[in-house]
Amino acid sequence: MAVQSLGIPLLLLAVLAGGGQSANILGLFTSLSPSHLVIQMSMAKILAESEHNVTVVTALKPPLLHPSINHIQVPLDEADGKSFGALVAGMAKRDTGNAVISMLLAMGSMKPLFAKMEDVLRHQRVKDLYEHSDNHFDLVILGYFMNSLQLSLAHKLKAPQIVALSNPPAMLGTVLGNPSEISYVPAMNVVVEKGQTMTICKRFENLLAFVGHWIFTLLIEQNNDNIYKDLYGDDPSMPRYEDLHKNISLIFFASHGISEGPIRPNVPGVIEIGGIQVKDKPDPLPKDIADFLNGATESHGAILLSLGSNVKAAHIKPDTVQKMFNVISKLKQKVIWKWDDLENTPGISENILYAKWLPQDDILAHPKIKLFITHAGKGGVTEAQYHGKPMLALPVFGDQPGNADAMVSQGFGLSLNLLALEEQTFREAILGIMENPKYNQAVKAFSSLYRDRPLSARQTLLYWVDYVIRHHGAPHLQSPVVHMSFIAAHNLDIYAILLALLYISFWISKRLLSVIWRKLSSKGDTKKKSSHLKHKNKKLKKHKNQ
């Protein structure tokens, strides 16, 4: 239940709610993407279940909310929702073939995202968190989605900070001083076969992708910097915008590099908690879904079809929807289809169950599910990998094409272009995955590897949250690079001095050699002249004697 008033200090709520070992933790989860919120709220739920006193700020209504979490929702204007929907729709219908180019083309449409970040920080319910002197937080966890601007709240609260990111360390790892390693660590949507090194062409592609992402990030940061100056320009207690990240203790990444790859060096502040949203034990399914799945035969099983929370029914071309229905309605399998407009479904068929919202993780854990048709969002792919379910990917935008390509390269399924989907290829892909055991075997083998960890994702989260709190932000975890300028971190000043010394040495050597040469040349000329005079005098003397 959302907190209706912040008049009672949150510290008092904390004292009433928990024991002596509890910490006051603030989660700032304001992404407009529901899939990100699923992962972030899973983290908050785990912390609340561990008797921490958790307050969460969101823009969207959370899909799950632990009863002991203090929830503050900054209302989302209808215009904000429509603008974000239009942004997703535009990217869903734009087939650029490259995620970075797609994001760069969408930059002009991202103003609602930045406006919402600013609205959150200006909202009185958020300002109350630091304006009430009795409030105290031991830690702030920021759910990252292009919102570095909101790192400022931890500075206002004078609290250490952890960032939570729904991507691998290649994204945002440089904030912690993580090496980029462009020669062998793929950028977003660049896929390298597991165990293989990059060819020269692939390294060139990776460099271009890295530069494209750098440009995209630079544009975002410039926009955030302008908003930051407008918000805090007259506040001397606030650091420069470019110094906000120096308060980050560590980053939780939704990945598991040992199994997913690539193998790469990480600084201590990189903590991977891939699969954090997967429950140790699945919750019971809603009765209608449980009955529907139990009605599937053992030989045919069932299929889950979900294109995520951002892509709505209206974003998909009507003829594409019709083609999908024509194929799915003729399958022998039961199909659960996530569809947000239940009043206008693609069609009626006994083997299809439409649902506006689905407990995806719990459904994928069901033994009757034989295939997951997905948009290849990081969260969904992770859940399918964990439960050992083969996939058919229909990626739309962002990191989804790269996730799909990586999934295909590992042998977990196939991928098709949603914008160019045809009935025959769609049917053949579904039957090909269902009838060929290699996909099922590959993903189940990976599932065993993915689960094999010294600590589970849940245990890793709890350990490192408590560690940062115990050590008051754990500044010793930070790489020295975090506090160095770009020039110092890359030794550019040293190289400049060495080049200058080499130039000076070369110049001095050249001058010295020039002087020595002139002197030697001068002596040679004098000696030659003297020899010539002697020879001339000798000739004159000889001539006189004759």
C-alpha cells in the first residue's frame, strides 16, 4: 500500500517495523519500463523479507509489492505514458538492423524520459525524504535506465549508493573503472561465438558499436547535465554533475558472466546477480492458468508467448498479428498469449488463453511449457535459461536483437524478424524447435551451468547490500580510476611528457651534432687550406730554384 503521508518520519516507521539489525534502505525505481521494475522490485522484496526497512519510489505501479515495503508512487501523467508508448511504437516499427542506430534515431523522442526524471526529483513526496531531518537512510539503491541525474538523491540524503542495472557489465561498467577491453568484450548487440575470439572484421564492428554507444551516452549525459544545473545550480552542497558517480559503492548487474560470457576482468564493484527475479520455489499459478496448462497433453505440452510489457497490441501491425494467430490457432499445443487488449483479441481458439498480465517466471517453471516465444528481453531470456526452456525470439528494439542473436548462437532456439514475419517461416520455426531435441538439450545443459554458483543471486544480493552498509559505503571497493581524470587514468599526461622529452632530446642532440659537424667541417677546411698553401709554396720555391 502506498504511503499516504510522509508527516511521520520514515525512521519511526523503521523502528516500529524491524529489529536492531535492520537497515533503512531507499529504492529509487522510476523506469517507465515494467520489465526493469520486475527485477528491481524483486530485489526490494528480498531485502524486505530479510527484515530490512525498505522504502521504494516508483513512477509505475509495481507488479509485486511486499506488504512491509513503504511505497511512494510519483504519479505518472497520462501524457508521459502516451509519449513513452509512442517511443516504443516508433522503435518497434523501425527496422534499422542496428540497435545503436535505432536508439540514436530515437533520441529526439526520449524527452518524456528525461522530463519524468526531473519530475520525480522535483516532487514534494521525494523532497520530503531529505527535507525531514528525522529521516535517515543507510543506503540508496538506484534502478538505472539512462537516469544518472537521479544519483543526486543519495547526495541529498548523505547516504552510500548502489546502482542496479538490467544488463551485463559492458553497459555502465566504466563508471566503476571497469576496463572496456574492446578487442574481445562485445558491445551491445555484437555477438561472438562462445569460446571464439573476434576476427578483425568483428573487432571493427565492435569498435563502431562502442563508439556509437559512447555518442548515445554522451548525448544523454549532456541533457542530464543541463537538467541537473537547473535543479541544483544554486546549491553549494551538491557536487558537479560529472562527479555524481563517485558516490557509487558498487553496481548490481543482471548477468552471470561465468556461464553467459564473455570472460573478462571486472573490478570488485561489479557484482553479478543474474536471475535475481527467479524464485527459489515457484508460486502457485492462478487457477485459470493452472487448469489450462494441466489440460495440455504430455506429448504436445504448452507454449508461452509474450512480447514483454512495453510492446502493446497496438504497436504490432494488424496483418502480423493475424499471421501469428493463423499459425498458433492450428497448433496441437496449448498457448498462453500475453495480450494487453482483452476486448480486441487476435481471434478465438480453444488452444489459446489470453491474459493481460502473467506470472512469467512461475509459468516458465511449469513442466508442461515446452517453448517460450519471446521478444528477447534480458529478464525473459534469463528466466527461460534458468528453467531450461528453448526459445523463439521476435526481438523489437534496444538490446533485444543482441540477446536473440546470443541465444541463437548458443543453440537455445531460433530468431525471426517480427516486422517481416510470414506464416510459413513462423510455423516452421515453432515446429523446428519443438521437434528437434538439440535446442532443449542445449538450454537444459546451460541451465545446470547457470545455477552452479558459490552463492545464489539472492544470497549475493543480501551479502553485498549488508557489506556496503557495514562498511559505510565501502569506499575501499572503488577503483582509483573513479577519482582520476580521463587524462590521468589513461596516462595521457605521462605520454605527453615523454613525447616532449623525446622531442627536446632530439632537438638538443640535433643542435649538438650540428655544432660538432660545423666545428669538424671548419677544422677540415683549415687543414685543407693549410695543406694547399704548403703545396703552393713548395711549387713556388721549386720554380724559383729552377
